[in-house]
Amino acid sequence: MSISAKNIGLFAVVFGLILLTGFMQSWNVALGIINMGLISAVMALGVNMQWGYAGLFNIGVMGFVALGGLGAVIVSMPPVNEAWAAGGLRLIFALVAGAATIVAAVFAWKRLPRGAVRTLGMLAILVVGFFVYRGLFDPAVEAIERVNPASTGYLGGLGLPILISWPIGGLLAAGAAWIVGKTALGLRSDYLAIATLGIAEIIIAVLKNEDWLSRGVKNVIGLPRPVPYEIDLQQNENFINWMTTWGYDPVIASSITVKLAYAGLFLVVLLVLLWLAQAALSSPWGRMMRAIRDNETAAEAMGKNVTKRHLQIFIIGSAVCGLAGAMMTTLDGQLTPGSYQPLRFTFLVWVMVIVGGSGNNFGAVLGGFLIWFLWVQVEPVGRWLMDTVTAGLADGSALKAHLVGSAAHMRLLTMGLILLIVLRFSPRGLIPER
């Protein structure tokens, strides 16, 4: 992995801004930016694999991120034994019946001769299977969601360590990407974008409405941590004595220590992914993917299976996004399906990739840190700017109230300006593809 002096300077500027935040505001804010910047960099790497390597226009990023978050719940939350006793087995039988119906319909479509018999046979299987599925599924779900709905009302998870959920979240996203890819990758890029956005909306709608799975909009809280809790550090005599000796407030130091621990875990994941992505990009496989991106017709003429390779990179990139989703849910300590907004945050990840430099893994990482820093800091800076500009106006002035109230919209304005400026003066990004 080689990186030029210019690129080192760009990273130094971004991290210098974060350090300045620590000195001028607080180190908790600075470390919070670093942690979400690391997660954003992982998301940007996943999108960069799809767009920068293969030219796949995926705007359903948040759907795969949400599946990663669901993986954290399924793996790490303790099982709700009362819910399993009330309808867990019936729910499993219902899901098996639904899957068997789809398999039987596909089998009938392939084996029966063409004509009315095949059509009617497949429809009969689907109709009968649907009623069997709903007859098992609906009573099971009602029984599960009646079990203490204020705090549970869902099946829970496996009660395993939270770190195991990170690769599992990636696998869940990869499985969904395989289904989407098998049906949508034959479409043109614009139709693929519409299909992925629709799938993301469906995934998030399921998470919002299927309480038995993820408690819906009631949220799953209290996910276990891979790092100590602040309260435990504050009650640890050795930690208190150590911080007091160095002249630090144990309460503030405990929060900073936890954020540093998260940053260490996230940094290890990012470095491993970056190393793997660089190795893949420099390999014959990476050169083949870029050749397919640049000219699909020529690649097909050379005997490359373009659709198969597109499916491959689509699954890999979505798995990375799912991994980032599991990391983000772990950092938050909760799953909040209502906060996954496909258009808003997918746009943000795409800005990270475009500004950083699509096709360049270091550019994606730089864009992740830079854009997240701006996303966090623009609003308070905009409020300070508006207060300064309107300082001479009377307190009851309508213009002053309007300008101060507009500070909340500075984020989207700044993202648009940054995107336009970079596309005008460095259209290939701050660290362009070599």
C-alpha cells in the first residue's frame, strides 16, 4: 500500500481539524467524530467496491446497513423465553412453509410443460401455500408480540458476544444482496438504482413493522458492549486513583476511555478491510473488474461473465456495508429502524465516495472522515456564523429569526457546495484513481 505526500497531507488536514475540535470543544466530541468517521469509511469502502471497481450504481445502501444492525440484535440480545414458548416454533414452521411454497412453485414452473397447466399449477401452489403460511404466521406473531410488549414483545437473539454479530451482519447483507443481484443486475444502471432503492425501503419497512423480529419503531435498546461501561470505570478504584493522579476528572475520563476503546476496535476492522481491498484491487481479479467497468462489451468478447462478476462485487460491497451497520448499532447500543433514511444517508455515503475519489480505497476512507466531520460540525458553526452576522439586528427582528433558524439547514447546503466544488476543480475526487 503506497500513498503519496499529497495524500498524507490531505489526511493530516482532516485529522488536524478533528484535533482542533478536541482542543476547542471537547475530546468527547472529537472522539465521537473519529468513531463515526471510521464506520463511515467502512461504508464508503463498500460503496467504492461496487461503484469504483465495477460501476454498479447502488442507492440502497441503508437497507444493507440496517440488515447489519439487525444482525447485531439477532446475535447478541438474550432470547425472550416467554415469547419462544408462546409462538416461536409456530413462527419457524410458518417461515419454513413460506419458503417451501416458493421452492415448490419454482420447481413446478421448471418441470411442468409450457401451457395453461403449468400456469394454473404454479398459481394453485402459491395460493394454497399463502393461506397455510398466513394461518401459521399470524397467530404466532400475535402471541409473541403480546409478551410484555413494553420491554420485549419479540423473540430476542442468541445471547452471543456482540463482536460475533459483526461478520453475521455482513452475511445477512450479503444474502440480501444475492437475492437483489439475481433479479436486478441484468438491468441498466438507472433501473438497478431504482431497484436497490426499492429493496432498501422494503427492508426498512419490514424492520419498522415486524415487532416480533426487531420491536419495530419501539426500538431494541441495551445491546451488550465489547468495551467496558462508563459507570463500571467510574466505580473502579484503580481507574479512579489513576485518573486522579494524572489530574483528570474520572467521569470525563471514563467516557473518553470507552470511546478510545471503540476507536481501537473500529480502526482494526478498517485497516484489515483496507488491506484486503488494496490487495484485491491490485490483483488480476481487480484489473478484470475495472476492465468490465470500463467496457463491458470488450470484456464479454474476452470471455468474461459480466453478470456473474457484477453479482460477486455487489455481494462483497453489500457485505461490507452490513458489517458497518453492525458496528454502528454496537456503538449506539440500540437498533432504531426509524432512523434509517435511505435517501438521506445513502446520499451522504455517496458524497463521501465521490469527494474522496471513486475507484481509490484511500480516497473513500478520506471522504468518510471529511464528510462526517463536516456533517457534525457545520450546524454548530453555521449557528455561530448566523449569530455573528445578525448580532446588530434587534431581537424581535423577523430577518434575524429566519437566519438563525436556517442554521439547521446548513448541513445539506454545505454537502451540495462541497460536491459541486470538488466536481468542478477535481472531478475525479481528492485522491483520484491511479
